[in-house]
Amino acid sequence: MPDDVSILAMLGVTLLVLAAVAWTAVLVLLLRRARSGGAARRSGRGLPGFPRPRRAAPPLEAVELTPAEQDAFAGLVRRLGRR
């Protein structure tokens, strides 16, 4: 131990190094857990608390327009296209 460094300074540096090592270990653990959890989410379990996503989209609806409605829609498209 160097003579010009106090015991408190050495203790402080030691505690900071131990805290950094502990923080790094926890970070690595969380990243590994998140990576392995991602595979579980892709397998269909999903996130807790959220509803399951639908597998298929709802059926599409189609409505036949009368010729007057088609003309009105075409006029609307032309008017919006000018802006």
C-alpha cells in the first residue's frame, strides 16, 4: 500500500471497484435473461398482462358504390390531390 494514500481513500476505491463489478454482473444477468425471454415471447407465450395478438386479420368488408357515390368520391380525391 502506498504511504501517501489514506486508508479511507483505499477503502473508497475498493468499494467503488466492488460496486462496478456487482453492477456489471447484474447487467450481464439481466441481458442474458432478456435474450432468453425473447425466444419465449416469439414462441407464443407473449408478455404477461397484455392480450394475445390475433393470428389472422379480421375479414375485409367491401361495399358497392352507386355511380353518384363514385363520382362524388372521384371529385373528393381530385380536390384533395390539388392541396
